[in-house]
Amino acid sequence: MNQVAEKKSAGLPSNMFEDDAAKGLGAIGQEDLALPFLKILGQLSPEVNKRDGKYVEGAEPGMIFNSVSGELYDGTIGISVIPCFYKLEYIEWKDRDKGAVAPVNVYPADSDIMGKTTRGDDGKDRLSNGNYVEETASHYVVICEEGKHSSALITMKSTQRKKSKKWNSMMMSLRAKKKDGQGFFKPAPFTQTYRLKTVLEKNNLGSWFGWEIEHIGPVEDQNVLQAAYEFYTSCKGGAVKVNYKQEENTPKTPF
């Protein structure tokens, strides 16, 4: 019996497509992209529940989760990030049992909305309409892992607000020697790398995983530094839009 040998394809070299780089993408900018959230998974996160439609294979409490790529990071090892932009906002939510899928309103840092709230029995700052408002610190970062880099957002609220303040203080306190050796200057945050891990925390209301932040040092890769600078300019110019629907499923930590 004659046997017909199957011809195996060697595949096309990826660099043959170089001349067509970026064609077909139109005028896609930062405002057209889904900015991932970097979230700490907790006991109640849908990603760790095998019976939930949003379950992610291998997900465990304490891991760090990328809401767009679906990547998981071991919280004890952590993830390297470059902080590029910071924004403080006050976000108004309906309670989950009332079908909340997105914020009702997002107020800027100079808003007086918190003065219109009262502390409820559940520890939330509530408006007269029954909705609650969360003081939310947003850290726009570039993730640097395994030779790759990508942009993401980390929101810190409730028990993690003090972690945000500590991180900001770390950035503000950094000093680097000037080129002429005469004195020091304050380096821009997007020139520095930090390691973010997760740790178990608790109070009299329960336990949860929170952030642990460590300064590593200056960014060493020129391409990564350029990407961080470009992300900073996009954020500062208002070109980066946030889809808070991704963040709604993040379990709330005890107050």
C-alpha cells in the first residue's frame, strides 16, 4: 500500500509582515482600548468560584488578576509595575442587590460630594438617595513582566487608601543625584519600578488581601521608559478612558 507522506508546513516567518505593520487598525488610540484593572482576588471574587461563569482556571484568593488578558500573578511573588499617573475620585454606586453594573456618578477630587453623605450602619458613606460613595485612588501603571510591558489601572479604596497614600509618599520622597553632581532632584514616577505583592490583612470585621509595595529602582530599559512616558502623557491629556464595569465585581473589603 502506497503511503502518502504529509507535507509539513514550516510556517511563515513573522518578520515578513513588517512592511504591513499597524495597517488595518485605523486611528485607534488609547481612548479606543480597554484599560485592564489589576485586582487582588478575594474569597468572594467570582474568578475563584468554580460554579461562577467568570471562574478562571487556577485562580486563588490572594492572586493578582488582569481583567482584560485574564492573566494571573502569584501574590507572594508579586508583579513589577511603573506608576505613570495618579488620580483621586469619588465614585457613587448603587448596592449590588439593586442591579449595579456601573457607577452612578464619578466625581473629581475637588468635589464636595462627601460632605453630602452620612456614615451608614454598614460603614459606607451614603447619600440621601441610598447610594454610597467611595473615595477611590487610581494608579495608572505599566506592567513589566517576562520581557513584556502593558498598561493597566489599580484602584485603591477603603482599607487600601492608606496603601495608596504610602505609595504616593514613597514616590514623593525619592531623590536622585543631578548630572552635574551638585544636589539632587525628584525623579518622575514613570522612571521608577515598584514590586507589588499581596498580604493577608484583618480587622474586627474580617480578613482580606491587601497590597504590599516595594521600590525596586530606576527603569533600566529605554523602550519601557518610553512606553511609560507615553502612557503618562495619554493619561494626563485625558485620552485614557476607564470602564468601571470591570471593577464592579471586585469584592468590597471591611471598613
